[in-house]
Amino acid sequence: MKNQVKTFRLFVRPDERSLQIANRIRELNQKSSKPLVETETADLVIAIGGDGTFIDAVASTNFSKDIIYTGIHTGTLGFLQDLCENDIFSLIQYINFEQELKTRKLHIASIEVTLKDDSTVHFFALNDILVAGNIFSTIRFEEYINDKFLQNITGSGIIIATSTGDTAHSANADGAIDLSNNCQLVCTPIHPIRSGAYERFIPNSIICSKINMLFHPTNIMDIIVDGKKKDIDSHSIKKVEVSASDSIFINKLDLMNYSKVRVIREKILGY
């Protein structure tokens, strides 16, 4: 991607270390040969904190393709934050002098909730979507994969993770990890149960590009997108569709030559 970065914006977790790093970035930027302008509508967004800070930064800027995102890790695992405090100088130098910036796509999920009156509500998700029974209640839904009916599911709910979020909540629920580098969703039922002697279902994760869920009107459930509950009356929800497409993504600065295999090995396995 041609380097057209002239402005930047910081999203900073409000702890002492993150705030110090933010001030250090401002100082180094002012001393650089081509200092960037700090503004609300920026070409470069830098998240300083944990993965939650990065997700908030992306959501707050409306998942824009016109922005390059990067993150400096001051949290715990930090799957989304590629850089550390020692990389600040390299980041400023890279933005100042490279004519072509190396970026990679982070694919995001598009969510459409259809209500009983056939109106729709739309969201985007960087990490995952959780559809689950409220206060440990059981929900029932028909599951369609790529527009074809697959099965009826009764259980605690379902986690639908992007190729970015499959190593987080989804993996903790025994979901699959997709290393194919394709734009896919990982759909994992949560504690599915058989409500009848002859009912059959696939309890494993399913990898697909689109999933539709048709819900029973008696369901009491929550829709949680990237860890935030959406204010929708569950009794009004008729259908939820989640899809992934090569055309829906954000651009992430790839200063450190990202490898998902390496990140999983280092962050999850510890070697």
C-alpha cells in the first residue's frame, strides 16, 4: 500500500504505562523529519493497551478501509497488538521513510438481525459474535450454512468467530482454529443437548462463509458482539445472519511480518 499517512490518532488504555507510551509516541513524532498531525480523522490509528483497546479503536472508527490500524501491546496475551514498547522508534521511522507500507487484511464479519416486523439491524464484528441464552436459559434455532438447512440445535447458544477471533472465546469453547488464510467463520455450538430421543446434530465446529439462524419466538437470549451486548429485545428477533467476505476487512500495518502459526505457538503454547 502506497504510504499516504499524514495524520494519526491514539486510542489509549487509561493506565500509567499506556499513557507514558502515548506521550513517548508524540515526542518521537515531533522530533521526526516528517511529523504526523494528530487528529480525530486520521490515516493511521494506533491502539495502546490490550486486545480490547484495539477492538474499541476499530469499532470507534467504523471499521474503515481507509485507515491503517496498528497496536502497541501493554496487556496480557495481546493477539491483536503486534508491537511492543521497544518498537515505537521503528514504527515512527517506518511511517516516515517507507514509500510502500506493508499491510495485511483483517477480515471482519457482517451481522444482520431481522426482527419480527421484517426490519433489520446491522453490525460488524472483528473477533466474534455470541448468541446465547439469557441467564443460563436454553435456546433453540434452525441452522443454515451457506443458505442450506443443516440442523436444529438446542443448547446454550453458539459462538461465531472470524479468522481473527478464532483463537479467543471460540478456542476456549473448543472451537476450531482456522489456519487456511481464507476468509471464513468458525461456528461452534455451546453445550448442545438432545431434546428428543431421535434428534441428531453435529456438535463440532463448522467452518463456512455464511450462517443463518432462525429462532423460536420463546427464546430469551442475548446477542454479544466483540464482548458488548446489543440492546435488542430477544422476543423480537426472527433471524440472525452472519457472513464473511473478502470485500469486508480492515487494513493492519504489518511491520513485524505477521505469522498466525508463530503467534499461536508463542502466545498459546509458550514456545
